[in-house]
Amino acid sequence: MKVLLFSFFTLLCILFSCQPSPKAQDGGEEDAQEEFVDTTPKATAIFWIDKHKEMPGQPSKRPGAVRTVKAKVNIHLAGRIEVLSYVKPQKGYIKSYINRRLETFRVRKVLMDSAYIKPGVQYVQLRYTPEKVEH
């Protein structure tokens, strides 16, 4: 009797799990027509604008927070980066910090010569450490 009852419940579970849900039957055609369009431009490169170098024999400090800002920039032939606009609005002190760091930051010549980074207007990600930003 127990075996019959167990096999009956197993059969019911199998039958109900094999049937498609009403949601899948009604919305199947609508999902095929809907497409997600991503309007955010893709970044061509990521630049660490204030990354400091560790000394070879010293232990590293605890990991710090990192912020990423996506921006439309103009990369000059000499490797200088000029920010044209930001994808998302940024606070004034963050803009001034990024501009101050980009005054001395240069794209390495090796990256420019190998055409890994191409000069011109493009979208890039600028990464910085918020601990170093002064309000």
C-alpha cells in the first residue's frame, strides 16, 4: 500500500512538472519581439588616474575603495587626455580632482604605438581612489 501511494505521488509530480505554465504559453511571442537596447556607450579603455606604486619589499596596505567614472574624452597624439563630457553627472569636486590628475597623466607610448589605444574622441573609464579626493 505504501509503495502504491508513493508511486502515485511520484507520477503526479512528474505530470505537473512537465506541463508548461500559463505564463509561458501566453507571453512566449511577446518576449521574442522585445529586445533590450543598451544606450550606454561602451568604454574602449580603463585608465587608473591616481594609482600609486608599491615599493617591492613592503607589504601592501589594506585594499581601498575604487570609483569608476565613464567619460567622453579626446586622447591626443602625445597621450594627453582631455575630458569632453561625463556619461553621468558628477559633483564639482570630483570633476576638478579628475582634471587635476589628468594634467600629469599620460597614456603610455607603447600603448599608442601598438594601436591598443587610438587617438581621438572616445568613451573611456577613469578610475580613482575616493580617499585621495579633497572636498
